[in-house]
Amino acid sequence: MSDDPLYTPLCRLLGIELPILQAGMAGGPTTPELVAAVSEAGGLGTLGAAYMEPEAIREAVRAIRRLTAKPFGVNLFAAPMRDDYSRYREVQAVLDRLAAPLGVPPRAGIEPVPTPDRLERQFEVLMEEGVPVISTAFAPLPERLARAARDAGRHVATMVTTVEEAEIAEAAGCDFLVAQGSDAGGHRGTFDVERHPNGALVGTFSLVPQVADRAGIPVAAAGGVMDGRGLAAALLLGAQGAQLGTRFLTAAESGAHAAYREALLASREDDTVVTRWFSGRPARALRNRFVAEAERAGIEPMPFPSHNTATGPMRREAARQGDAGYMALWSGQAPRLLTRDTPAADIVREIAAQARALLTRGRAN
Ligand SMILES: Cc1cc2nc3c(=O)[nH]c(=O)nc-3n(C[C@H](O)[C@H](O)[C@H](O)COP(=O)(O)O)c2cc1C
């Protein structure tokens, strides 16, 4: 297989056949069926477990294992979960007004809900269950945990948005990096959001070669990679693989809400914005009614994770009612390249075939 341009050292490291990583996406899209289908097709499926209770992670990991014997990953948030509710009343009053059309009861007059810090217990479950790849957003795993994972033969990774973050992550013991360009859907992986309130916003084409040149460990490119052209480009830019999020949201096995999928399939390249109004951290989402109104409120949201906890009731009610106007519709900048209900295995195989043809024959097919 060594003359296959898709079989990179990252594939060898992770024990996978294709350099296609399905992003761990917190909040429900990455069902065990999706994760297993991607891994079974030769890529690396990843469970987005950041918001999951430790025992729910254990169940999901076991469900993945029942569907595939191949390697897979689990993704967690490694940011400190320290609440800052100092501006709670002011911001909650805005959220109450914006969520009123959904019938969400106002909360500004009641005590804020503390955000649980689950990282240690989530990590313990991953260790107990023998999860092969542990990836994080917002920071590398704390050193003690990274060392324990590596000592047990697990691979650890984190998402970076600048060369400086790549250097920090490598020094913290990561085995590989995900270089996330500003095109990417979902949260910016930026470590220091006080320094970069909207996240570092370096485009995928600019970021990947600069990170790849400086990193001594493999790099996967993320942000706007949707098909074999994107994967081929990522490899030509010096990455050893690509991590795709948005592309899998409309896959057959995706757990994304039906209204969310429809909004994605109807959207265009200029429909997204980077907003802090869902979670307090910058994230790229479709500009729906909530985002448009919140951005006009004239105040700043609270910091993460408190703001995320505060918008929870609205997001849950929006999901219950199927109202995409109030959901966090995370999306990258290439939604026109989405396909409807394609099985994830077909997505992986088509991307691989197209990239291989481009890299070996210089043609798309
Ligand atoms: C719905 C959604 C949820 C995401 N959740 C996470 C997450 O929990 N952890 C993480 O590391 N990255 C998360 N990301 C970011 C992805 O890792 C990746 O950087 C991004 O999807 C790449 O850009 P693309 O969406 O254009 O493929 C998420 C992305 C999306 C679209």
C-alpha cells in the first residue's frame, strides 16, 4: 500500500487505511452508527462527547465497538469549566427576550445553573474502555492525563488554529494535530479567547502549510474540506489527512436534527458567521434568527461555559419544536458541497477515490 498517495504516516500511526477523519461533533450529530460507519470504511470516526455524561460515553463507546472492530476516536473539551456569571442578569434578560417567541420561561430573576466539570471523569471512562484516539478542542489534554493516555498506548490530538498553538500542543505531548482553518464549522479551537475574542481566523489554505512546516508531528487539515478535491489539496499543502465535520452532518447516520439538516442543505457559502452568542466561545454557524437578533442586542455574551449553559433551555426547546431559528446551526463555509442522506461509508469511499485520482492522474475522476 506504500505507493498509495492516501496512505500517509498519520494512517500508519492510527492504524487506519484512509486519511479521512470524521470530526467529533458535540451535541448529538456523531451517533455510534456514524462513527462506526466511517471507521468501518477505513477512515477514523470520532464521537463528539464533550457534553455527554461519563456513563453515556461508556454506552456509546460500547455501541461503537459492537459495530466495528476498527480504531475510532472520542473528542472532549479541555477548556477549564469555570463559571463566570458576573453579568448574568443583564445577559439573561436579553436571552429571555430573544427566546420568548418559543415560549421559554424567563430566567433572569432566578439563580444561574452551575456548569458541571466532567473532563476528569469523561477521561477515566475513555481509559477504562480502551478508546484508541482521544482528541480535544480548546486546549491539549492536561499534561497528567496526556501522559496517562500515551503510557497506555492511546493517541492524543488537539485542534489548533495558529502555529503558536501547534507548538504548545506538540510540547504538551500530542501525537498529531488538527489544523483548523477559519472556514470550519462549529467552535473555533483557539486556546486563548481573551486574546482572540472571535478565535484566530486564519483560512485553511494559509494555516495548513504553515503548521505543517513547523510541526514535528502529523497534521490533519480541517475547515471546508468536503470532497476529494479538498482532501487532495490538504495533502498537497503538507497535511497528512483531513478532518471533516460539516460534510457528515447530512449523512444518513448523522444525528443532526431534521430541521438543522434542511437549513444546511438550503444554505450558501456566505450564510455563516462566527458568533459567541450560543456558547460564549466563537463558533461558525448559519446566521439564523437568534444570531441576527443577538448580534443586534448591543451587549457582549457571557464567557464560556456559563453562556453555553444559559442558552441551553432555548436550544433544547428549539430542538423540541423543530425550530431552526433558535438552534445552533454550526456549519463550515462550503455547504453547497453537501449531499442529502448519503451513507457515511459512501462519503468516505467517494472522497478517497476522487482524491486518489487527482493525486495519481491529476484528474477529478
Ligand atoms: C456541528 C459541529 C460540531 C462540532 N463540534 C466539535 C467538537 O465537539 N469538538 C471539536 O474538536 N471540533 C468540533 N467541531 C469542529 C470540527 O472539529 C472541524 O474543525 C470542522 O468541522 C471542520 O470544518 P468543516 O465543518 O468545514 O468540515 C464541530 C463542527 C461542527 C460542524
